[in-house]
Amino acid sequence: MNININAQAILLIILGIIAIIFPMTAIGTMDVFISVSLVFVALALFSISVPQFSVNKLVAILYVILGVLALLAAYCILFNPALIVIFTSVSMYFSGFLLILSGILTIIFNGIGGPVTAFGVLSIIFGILYIIVSVFLLNPFNLGLVIGFWLLFSGILALFND
């Protein structure tokens, strides 16, 4: 095994430890990053809409409407951190439901037996795990811990990257 110590790995490990120690700070930081990203998306949509007015006014108006919605979402997420926690939990729950549905349909349409059945069963198992984790992530403290452990794990894996 070759350990490659680089700045990215060290930074991820340090940020992971900080997020584990202060999980609510990790949530606040994530809110700011997502809000700033949405502002940049809105600016891009506004800048794309300007040349579109000469080509297709309807498309340009849709770009402006999407830009306004992105700015509204950025404002709401920045000043109400609970929204990002709820969005994360709901998307995990929805993904779990889709995995369960996908697993059931895989088993129904491919029959019992063979490697495809194993994929269907794994989809159902992971779907149930997603739903359990989504309930766990409704608590912002737990979401902050998950972010911290993810950063720490990513940093450790980056040490072994060639």
C-alpha cells in the first residue's frame, strides 16, 4: 500500500474532525455553500437569458423565472437551515422508496433465481436502510455527524490515492 500525503487529504481529515466535534457548524457551513451555489446558478441563468431574448422570448422568460426561483431558494436555505435538513431527509426517504420499488419490480419481471434476483433483493435491503437513515437524518445534529464522518472517511481514502 502506498500512502500519498497531500494537502487535500489533510484538509478533508481536519474538516471531518471539526465537523464531528461541532456538527451544527457543519450544517451552517453546508447551508452557506449551498446558498452561494444557488446564487451562482441564478446568475448563470440570468446571463443565459439575455442572448436568448433575441432567439426565443419564451425560453428567455423561463430562464429568468428559474433564476428568480434559484435566488428565492438560496435566500430560504440561508436564513432557515432546517430546510436543508428536511430536504436531505426527504430525498433519502424518496430514494429508499424508489430502491424498494425497483427491487420489487426486478424480482417480479425477472423471476426468482439467478444473479438478477440478488440485485433486486439488494435494492430492497438498501431501500429499507435509506428509509431508516432518512429518519435518523431528521435531527440536524445527526446530519452534521454524518457530514463529519464522510469528510473524515474521504480524507483517509485520499491518503491512499495514487
